[in-house]
Amino acid sequence: MDETRWLTDDEQRAWRRLGAVMTLLPAALDAQLQRDAELTHFGYWVLAMLSEAPGRAARMSELAALANGSQSRLSHLIAKLEQRGWVRRERASDDGRGSVAVLTEAGYHKVVATAPGHVAQVRALLFDTLTAAQVAQLDEICTAVLTRLDGNGTSCLG
């Protein structure tokens, strides 16, 4: 007995288009950041999250969640960012057990210098193609999906 709830034609079309967006958009953002700033999209995202954190610092476990990455991937990235002088690791002062990633002044300047080109690319690839109503719909759709995925619909956005 087949109880699979197959996708309708409309759902299948939307699913395939979403899949294409999930593949093509990150690749295009990554290409721009690597070309213009010698950063991956994940690397930029981590630096941006740190730049917005109180004291420009975050526990590694919290930063991994904010950046939607695994702790091992984040640890590998932080090591590379440390070599470039953009981040440093410190022991967590509250319990001494965890590590905190701290954005250095050079790292902050890197984010500030990189942000305009990144925002221009995001705007060109996504927001310039949408109406204000579509932006609101996109926000609602993403919140609904994130609520299913992480339980509160906020993910890295708080």
C-alpha cells in the first residue's frame, strides 16, 4: 500500500526552483566574495556575525549556531582567520572551559571593507528582482520553513 504524499505538479516545480536557488545563489555569493575579498561566503558570514556580537566576540558553540555551520567546520575556519589576523581565540572567562572567537580590529576592518560589495551582490541577485510584497512573502516563507527546521523560525537571526 503506497501512502507516500507525492508532490503536486505545482509543488514539484516550486521545489525544483528552490533547489536551483539553494545551489546557484550561494555559489554566486561565494564567487564574488572570493574574487573581491579572498573570503568564502561562510568566512564572511562568521566575520559578520562576530562584528554584530556584543564585544565582537562569541562562544564557538554559539557562533557555529549563528553561522549555521558545524563546530568542526567553524573551528577549521577560525584557524584560517587567526592566521590572517582577523580573529583570535580566547578561553571563555565565565567558565574557562569553552573557547570564544574574538574579532580583531583588522578583522572588523575586513568586514567593513567587504560589506558594500557583498550587499551589492545580494541586492543584484535577489532583492532587485523582487517587489516589496515579494520580499515580505519571502520573509514569511523562510520563517515558516525555519520554524519547522529549528523550532522557532529565527535560526541565525535571533
